[in-house]
Amino acid sequence: MSESVKSPWVLHYDASSCNGCDIEVLAALTPLYDVERFGIINTGNPKHADLFLITGSVNERQVPIIRQLYEQMLEPKIVIACGICACTGGVFKECYNTLGGVDVAIPVDVYAPGCAIRPETIIDAVVEGLGILEEKRRLLAAGSLEPAELPKQPSAADKPVRGETVAAAWQKAIANALQTAGQEEQ
Amino acid sequence: MTPLSFGVALVAFVILGPLLGCFLTGADRIITARMQGRVGPPFLQPYYDVRKLLAKERRSLNSFQGYYLILALIMTILSGAFFFAGGNILLVVFLISLSSLFFIIAAYSTRSPYAEVGAGREIIQVLAYEPMIILLGVFFFLITDSFDTSAVASLELPLVVALPLVFAGLLFILTIKLRKSPFDLSFSHHAHQELVKGITTEMSGRSLAVVEITHWYENVLFLGYVGLFFVWAPPSTLILAVVVALAVYFLEIVIDNSFARVKWQFMLSWSWIVSLLCSALSLVLLAVLNGFVV
């Protein structure tokens, strides 16, 4: 086992949601679970981090922030979506303001479900991610690591909800309202 | 000190310095974890960290930053080599100050606001500990009539007997030098009390590995300062010096785990008060011991 696997440093970010998963991430860092056994250290600095743990669904305001944090991290790095909201958007998926899971903003390596995610699941997800981290380290050493492609800049207006985009639904609603108003005037 | 003894000390310090420093840091992390009711990382965790950092992608906001950090490392190594070869203690002190200076320049060179806050705090730390370190050299000369650290080998009693208060002052500022709470203002090993990552905010990958290795060398050198107070004529006293240095390191770990970070005003004022009081009282003590008033 190489050293990158023995010393993964963690950066965690809480996108919009109920914050339950972020509290579980912090719980995993407490003495009860003691992740420092595996060399895991919590850092506040993306430039020092190897793992990026994100909780919560993503809205339009957070995309640039998440992308900046991701781009400041040095290769080899992996992203772990913690909790069902970070994986798919969860119960907030069809809200008009959320875009969906973390993968609308940056490429995700490990999806860890749960509502709220359990600290044991987070540790399992990190252990799963370490294999990917090691693979990326080997590719980087060989000089053949391709930078992961960022998804196209998403917009809440283009999000499909019940078969149509939010923008189309709004246009239809406005047209309906105008029509109703016109009929009332007549 | 002959060129030969300097060469031997240089080679020995280059090889043994980081080994000892790594072991000290590894032991520190396990002891800290046990004090917090945890199991803690493997003993060689600091080594794994540095190996990982060396394998990371290389990226820097200022391409000169890496050179400044290498210079800081070289100054630390030279300083340690002069110290353990029995060289001039003033040279040791000024070389290690130069090392701090390069470290500070490295942080300022990136123009990052967070790194600048850390670098400013590092300057305050230098300001806080430097008087005591220079006074240490002066008192060393008063007792041994020489600035060479090898002069302790001809003493009949250890320095700590003649200079107990200077030793106490050194212990006070050692917390700053070893970057332990409550005086770990410029950067902390513990993320929970940090403004991004203090002076090391913009140091990543290979640069951060160099910072870690420099810190290993520094720790060994500063524990050498402690040991210096417990060495006298019999060569077996070297063992006593090592034991005392390790005990002091354990004490520092206890202090690190017992206190939260203080404000810089507290650190600066108290380290100057302690430095000046300790040295003034030491002068009085020396005068009494010598049977005359200076």
C-alpha cells in the first residue's frame, strides 16, 4: 500500500440541505470513530486536501464555490458525495432552486447514500475512495493522468421536472395566467 | 571545532536529524491521541504524510517559494550542524533566525491574504522568542567564557545549576519554537483553531513536505538547546541530557493539549516579561554566587 493511501487529508464542504450529513461528517472526526487511525486529518485548506467530502444538494449559487475548491486541490484527489442529497438531490431534487447532486458541479468518484449518512458509511466510502486515489497517484506518477472534465455550467432553469424544464413550466404558467387575465377582462 | 568535527556533525545531523524528528512527531501524535481518548495514527504517520506530499502534483503561486523554503531547510541544517559540532552558539542562533526569515519570505511571496496573516504572526513569534535566545548566548558566555557549545564539556557542574532561571525562560519560549498551543499562532498542527492554514496556506505538495522536514530538524535542534543545560565534564551526562530533553518534549505535549491558542498580545508581552525577569534575576543570582555585586 502506498503512502497516499495511508495519509488522506480531508476537506469537507456543506452545500444546501438540512445539514444533518455535515454533522455526521464531524461525528466521524470525533474520538469515538477516531479516523486519525487511518492517517485521516481534517484540514481547512483545499491545497492540503486529498479527499473532498461534500454533503447536501447543490444550488446555482454554490456551483462556482464548489468548483473553485475542487480546482484548488492538487492531484491526486477524489470527491465523495456524502448522503443522498449530495448523490442525487434527495428530497430536494424537484425544488425549483436546486440543481441536483454534487455531480452537476464537479466529477464525483464515490457516492455514499444515507439520510442522514452514518459515520460508518462515510468511513466505508473513504476506504472505497482510497483505491481510486491510489490508481490516480499511479497515473500521475506515470504522467498519464488526464484532468477530469467539469460538467457543463448547469442552470436551474434547464432542470427537467416531471418531464419538462423549469423554464418551460414557467413560460406555460405565465401564458396561462395572461390568458386567464384576458378572459376575465372580456 | 575543527573542519573535520563540523563535517562529521553535518553528516550525522543530516541523516539522524529527520529520523529523530520524525520519531518525535510520530510519538507526539500517538501520545496526543491517547490524551484525548483515541487510539491515534501509526508511529510512522509523519513519514507517510511527507511521502504522500512529495508525490502530489506540483503547483505554486510563486515559483520562487520553493527555493525560499529549501534555503530555510539548508539554514536549519547548518545551524544544527554547528550546534552539535560544538560551534559558536551565536552563529547557531542567527542561522536559525535566517531560516525563520526565509520561511516568512516564502509565505509573503504568494501575496495570499491568509498566508500574509500567518507570516505576520510568525514575525510576532520571532519578536517574542528572540530576546531570550540571544540572552541565552550571553549567559552561556558569562559561565563558560566561550561562545562555543563544546565549552560545556569542561564544566564541573551543569549550566542548569548556575542558570536555573535562564533555563526556565528557555522552557517558556520553547513552546513558541516547537509550535505548540497556546503559542502556535502562525500555524497549528490542529485544524480546529486555524485560519485556513496560517503561514502554510499557500504551501502545498512538495513545498509542504520541505516545511515538515525543516520542522523535524528544528525540533531536534531546540531539544538540543535543552540538553545543553544538562551536559558537563563526564561524557555519561549526555544520556542525562537526552532524558531531560525527552521529558521536556513530553511536558510540551501536555501543555499543547491543555491550552487553547492565546492572542498575540498575551504571547508577546509575557514572553518579554518572562525573558527580562529571568535574565535580570539570573544576573543577581550570579553576582551572589560569585560573592560580589556586578
